[in-house]
Amino acid sequence: MRILLAVFALLAISGCSIKQNVTPATLAAPTSNEICMIPDRGLREGFHTAYRQQLQQKGFIVSEKQPGTSTSACPLTTAYTANWAWDLAMYMVYADIRVFQDGRQVGHANYDAKMGGGRMDKFIDAENKIAELTSQLFPAGAPRVVAPQVEANPAAPLSPAAYKQQQVEQLMREGLSYEEYQRRYRQIMAE
């Protein structure tokens, strides 16, 4: 009888599962690093704060929107939800984060411990899990924004001041080190 109970208990525990699936966001060439955050209604403030901090660390400029805002409200948005449960202690049992570009879903991260049952590893640190999901969702961080090239009108010659301004703007887009930027800036201004 004890063996039967032990086998039954082992089967019950082994049937418990925690799932995590992440499809990294694949972003088309964005014109900005801004991402609009759209939390679910009733989301714990701690989740929202931790996710915002992770996005900022990844290089995004964060704009916060109200729950229920359309995912096409901004060129790049993220909509997210999470739930907590009680089992000896409060723990994050579910998190779902979706990334949209121009209203189309381009990335998804999901953590689900609802069937965690007797597993002790369901008692995770929510901030660490949010950091892990964000890192997997944006492995390269915020995309490098490439400014569209504007062709000068060859029929209208630039004034010396406008020419210098155009050169400085081009210099700013090159992503140079501080020292190299300063050296070339001084060259432009001396011309």
C-alpha cells in the first residue's frame, strides 16, 4: 500500500509543470527607440515598475499608456499582464508580455506556473523573472535607429552656416566615440 501511495504521489508531482516560452521580438527598422507600455487592468504596480526599468536598461525610451489603449497607438508597443497566487506564500503564477510594431505582434514572452502544483521552484523572484523574460524578448536591446537620409537640393547651394549644420547633423548620426566626435566637430567648426 505504501508503495502504491508513493507511486501515486510521485506521479502527481511529476505531472505538475511550469512552462516558459519566448519568441524574441523581430523589429523592422524603427524610426525611434520609443516603446509604449500598455499594462493590463489591475496589474500590480511592482510588475509594471520592474518591466519599465528593464526596458529602459535595454535602451528603450518608455512612454506609459492607460490600460485598454490600442496596441497600434504607437509604432512600437508592449502589452502585458501577470497574476499572483497564494500557496504558503504569494508568488507570480503567470506573466504574458507581447510586443507589437505598427499593430502587428512581433514578439511574445509567456511564463505559466498555474500547473506548478507541488513544485517548490514555482516560488520565484518576480523581478528576476521579469528581467529574464525581457532579456529573452529583446536579446540585442533596443534597436539601433537609423535616421532617414535627406538629400540636399542641388539647385539651392547651402550657406556656410547651413553647410556646417548639415555636417554636424551627419556627424551626430555616425555613433562615434566622444573623443572622435569632439575632434571632428572642431574640424567642422574651423572650416
